Amino acid sequence: MPVITFEYDDLKDLGINIEKEKLINTLPMIGSDIEDYNDKEIKVEFFPNRPDNLSVEGVARSLKGFLSQETGLPQYNVESSGEKVYISKEVEKIRPYIAFAKIENVDFSGNKIKYIMDFQENLHWVIGRDRKKVAIGVHNADVISGDYKYIATEKDENPFIPLEMDRKLKPGEIFTEHETGKKYAHLLEDFDKYPLILDSEDRILSMPPIINGELTKLTEDTHTIIVDVTGTDKKAVEDSLNILVSSFAEVGGQIKSMEMVYEDQSFTTPNLSPKEKLVNVDLCNELIGGTSLNSEDVKLLLEKARFDAEIISPNELKVKIPPFRCDILHEVDIVENVAIQYCINKIPSKLPEISTVAYEHDWFKGEKTIRELMVGLGFNEVMSLMLTSEESHYKKMLQKETEHVQVSKPISVEGTMIRTSLLNNLLEFLDDNKAEDLPQKIFEIGDVLYIDESTQFNVRTGKKLAGAVCHSNANFTEMKSIVSNVLSNLGYTMEVFDSDNPSFIQGRVANIKGNSKNGNIEGFFGEVSPEVITNFDIEYPIIMFEIEFLRD
């Protein structure tokens, strides 16, 4: 989960003047965990459903409500900058959505530049999925002028000096000669043209989502900034901009809107109008449990959560949601905020009124047999999380990214999707244990999840068995013998077919199918590609197999 670091004096500057011990006891009550602290600063870990708390300004705003220093919906004044951003039709297939804001009266003294950079990067992976979904640029507006253009450029046109360099590079060169460009090259590798943001004099601000230009680098003397947010999801782009500008407004920044001009439409950003939802008082008491709140109680608690609330009946309130609270999707989310402000520690605990009797599912009984078989063949079992990342699951495995179940609010960059294969987890385990003696033989039985629109919830689960062997002489014949042994002992026949699986050495990989009275299986085995082995920082040959047990 994202961790932010700030000094106690930073909170004091923002109007929170409480003792260190009280602060340490209070922060967990608003949905955080204290990572570390000393006499000067504190490190706080926030849940990813509250990206508005990933800046010290956001933390101060939440604390003011919880401590009843300031309550109700924060009011931010937005004036028009009179500036426009013209969006080229060519970017529609690359990164179609963009939102801009101008902010005046900005203070970047002391540690404030570091804070905003940390805030930006935290938003990049909490909302932006490591820049794939959303990328943010913060620019020194004192050295550029509007109006602005958002275009697509050829790889060898429009050279500019990228951040932290002293010479111009063409857009295509940034992917090979700049460290940040190398890191994020995969985000644009499928496109012939790359996005650029330019000012009225064709000076380049950035190449989103890769790198900003050195021209607009922030300094302590910067007092006016331009914030751009680009991405593939319109709501995520607008939410990110609202969160950023709201934080600047908390410390006196003057927000100025800009007009986004497309060929067929135009609109103004940021839009800080609050959204409205209804909340039921009885539902609050039912879900929280052990409370007997009335409408006036709920109203006061919501105002502490920095909402506005209007009682429209003895049992219902109309709630105005601040623009930086992108986590409020349902009435239940509002009830959660009521519970937090009531104080979780004050809610009485209660045992459920029902009891259940558990029994072991038939499938898990079968798992015991598989485990005994694999252990008998000299394998050690590993157990990994179902969550993984696109980087590990697809890119390192040389697989083309396919449709998969994503985590909407990931708590780490390593857990952004639900796996469809077990292989990369086994390779990660081998990497973590490469100092151990060889040979290493490991296996895992685990669930995977697929997108399947024919099912009730558009997903279906699968059960897989995978194994890996690592030593200096590991080869195709050894793995074929292992797979044949496993399947025959489980009562399956085995048919072998050609395979072009890119994770394996071509000509040394095979697909398999099998059937028995208990059902069918399909899978593959072979010698892992040296490029894949290198991607996981392993130095010895590896052979692997994966089998899926198909259910009727």
C-alpha cells in the first residue's frame, strides 16, 4: 500500500496542532496504518481506496473533520484561465482522454516539490495502474504560454530535452536512451505515433505517459503550474485531476479551469461540482450494528467526513460528495464513512446469530492425492497469491497481454490483476530462492480466473497444477517423463501436440490433452526460454509444466 512521509510541522502549518501521541492514535481511526515515526516525522500507510489522503494536505483535511475543527463540504473557488487545449483526433487510439488545470499562488519551498512528486507517483499506481490508465504531468507554467495542443507525433520528429537530461532526444530515442523511457516503453510499444503536449509556441511540455520535458521542471521559484492528466479512462483522468487540484487549494492555490477542445465537442476541467446520493438512517444502524443513530446524528457524522448532508425525511438524507472522493460508489460507502466518524472502537462487538457446519469439498479431497503424488516425485509445494502484475504475468513471460480481471484499487504494484496461470509465480519463487542448492523441484495447485461473458458474473474460475525443475541439465525429456508419470498416476491418458508457446524454447515445448472417468485436462510442458529465465534473474535452465483440470 502507498506510504507517505511528512513532518509534524507540516501538519501544524496546515492547522493540525496536536501532540504526537494523539496523532499516532488518531490516524488509524481514519483508515491508515503507522509504518514508522520519530521525533521529527511520521510514515503513514493509507488504504488505496482513499487516494485523496496520499498527500499531507489531504491528511490534514480529513483530520480537521475527524477532530471537528472543520466540517462539511470544502469549498474551492474555480476561475476560468481563458486558455484552451486542442486535442488532435490522432490521439484517440493512443491515449484519448485528457484534462488540464492551471494553479496560481503555489508554494514549493522546503520539501514541497518532493511531496508533490511522491503524491504524483502514488496516484500513478493507485489510480493509474503504473501510468497505463492515468499519467500525470506537473509543469512550471511561468516558462510556457497557452493555448496548448495535444497531438500525436512520428517517432523521429519533434525532438526535445526530456527531464534530467541536457540534450535533445527524438521521441523514439527516449525509449532506448532514457531510464524512465526504458521503464515505460511498453505503454506505447504498439503504436506508430506518440502523444505530445505543446504550448502556443510549439515548445514541448511532455510526452505522456512517459516523461516530462526539462523545460517545465519545477523549482522553488515556481509559483504557477499547469497540471495535465492523460489516460485511457475518462473518469479516472478527471478523478486524478480533482484530487490533485483540491490538495493545492487546501494550501491557498488558486484553481483556474481550462477548456478541452475536441473536433466534435468541448468541456471545461476541472469540474469540482459535488455529486449527490441518498443514505438511509435505518441502513446505517443495521450495517454498523449496535447503534441507534437518528437523522441528525448521521448528518453531523457525515459533515465530519467532509460531506454536506440535508435531512429530507426522518429516515433519509441527501448527501453531497466532495469531488476528491472518487471512492464513493454506493450508499454503503457513505455508511462506512458514518461508521468511521462514529469511531470504530466505539462500535460494540457481536457474535453472529447463525452457525454453520463445514465439510470438505470433493475437489479438495482430490488435491490431497495430487499433493502426495508430487511430493512422492520429489517436488516441494509452494503457495502463492492469486494476485500478480501484468509485468510479471505477461511481459516477463513473453506472452501477449489478453483480457483479464484487474484489481480496481490495488494495494501494491505487484498485485494489479488476478492470475490466469501459475508459471510466473513459480519463477518468482525460484528467483527468491536462487541461493539454495540445486536441483530445485517445486509445484503449486491453485485457482485462476478468466473473463467469461457467458457466465453470471462474466468470470469463471479454473484449477491448475504447475511444476518447475531447475538445475544445470534440465531438459525436455525429463519434463515429459514427469508429466507422463503425473497423468498416468492420476488416471489420465496423454496426447502430445506441437506448441508455439512463446515462454518456451521453440521445438522444445508441447501441448497436451488427457481424459479419464473424472474429466479432462489440457496443458503444456517444455524448456523455458532463456529470455524468460533472464527476465526473472535466474541463471540455470528451467523446465516447467502446467495442467488445467477442466470441469463439465
